[in-house]
Amino acid sequence: MSRHRSERPGAPPPIVPERVRRIGGDGFAVLPNRFLRDGFFASLSKDELRLYLFLVLAANRQGMSFYHYDRICSVLELEVHEYLELRNALIEKDLIAFDGTRFQVLELPERPRWPRRPALRTRADLENHDPATIRELILASLPRADDDR
């Protein structure tokens, strides 16, 4: 068995060696390891991640994609307003560029940009977003051991 060129010496062999991934002529989708390792994956919502993955898969070697928003919405089953929020979030996080017709998946920035968290000002804000308040609400809703008597 020939060694795959990216395999490190002493690394365990692939589980299915005849199916080792290769970048071929049919596409050029690449996500660098640091996308997971440096927290970019965790910084995206599930829908932001779906749009980003779609754009990565659709991109050419320069990261360019020419999909129109209606096709993206159709494939990802998004409403236009959802698509706009997701696209703008990826732009704000410096992961993509958009010129009105084309997308470019950008090289990853130095570190992920986490969404800004607004101040929790109302009781509803606290009940929906504050872990300590949520914990207390859950505990208060559970029967107490001394309530069985």
C-alpha cells in the first residue's frame, strides 16, 4: 500500500484506504482544519453553517460562486429574509464577500468573530438567555423531594 502524501509517519492507516479523499477535477471544496480547531465552526449558527458549507461546495479554486439567491433559497429551503440574515452574518464574520452577484469564500480571518450579545434588560431577556435564571426556572418547575409527603 502506498502512503498518502499527507499522511504523517506513524499515523494509523485510513479505515478504507481505497476511498481516501482527493481533490480532483470535479470540484475544489476545502475547509481547513483550523475551521474546527480555531472555533469558526462553533461560532456559526446551524443555518449560517449550512449557507457557508453550500458556498464552499459551490466555489471554484478562487472561492468564487455564482449562485443566485433564489437558487440558494430553493436548495437550502430558506425564505429570502432568512437568506439575507445568514448572508449578512457571514459577511460580518468576515467569512465571505459579496458584490451583488458573486460570492467569494474568503481565507479564514485570524480568529472567529462571535455574535455580539445584547444586554439582558428585561425579565423575558433573562428567562430566555441567562443560564442562571434558566436554571432557577427549571429547578422551580420540578417537584421537590419534600413535596411527596
